Amino acid sequence: MSQRSLSIDACRGGTIDPIPHFPRVRSRLLASFRPTPEWAGIVAILLLVLVAGEALGCPTCKDGVAESDPEGMNLARGYFYSILIMLAMPFTLAGSFGAYVWREMRRQEKARLEEHDAAIDGAPTD
């Protein structure tokens, strides 16, 4: 009865290779490939370009514009402007809040400087 020994693969951090008689085959291309966020972005853009089809508007706008009906054109124009307003609203709210915070910080800084100047002017000199 003979004992079989398993080889230790130094490339894999000293783990035991359960099948020593089958060498690992690696492609040179795959061995040099390192996935990065840039590659993920490139693959995503390629998939988007390859899979993208014709973008159609909502049926109401499409029918209104296709028939050249003035009432349908007005309805499509109304949808267009309402979408623009909805897209602008988050930026308007964030900008308004940011302007309010900036104005309040300037007001507090001005009040602090006035208090500091008043304290310096009112201090007795020796």
C-alpha cells in the first residue's frame, strides 16, 4: 500500500492542489487583464450603444405631433414645459436652500465681527 502525497501550490499562497497531475492553463490575455472601473464604464457604454433602439415619446405627444393638430401640438408643448419644470425643481430647491444658508452664515459672521469691534473699542486702554 503506497501513500499519495498532494503537492502544495506556492502560487496560490500555499494551498493544497487536489489534482496535481492537471496543470493550470492560463491565457496570456486573461492573465494580463485586470478589471477596473474604467473597463466597467466602457463595457456599459458599449452595451448601451449596441442594445439601444429608437426612443419614442409618449403616445399622446407622438399622436399630437404626427397629426399636426394645433390642439395636439399645444398639449405636447404643455407636457414638454411641465417636464422641464419638474426637472428644474430639485436644482431650484437645493440652490434656494444653499443661498439661504450662505446668507445666514454671512450675517452671523458680520454680527460676530461687529461684536468683536465693539469689544475692542469699548475696552479700557492703560
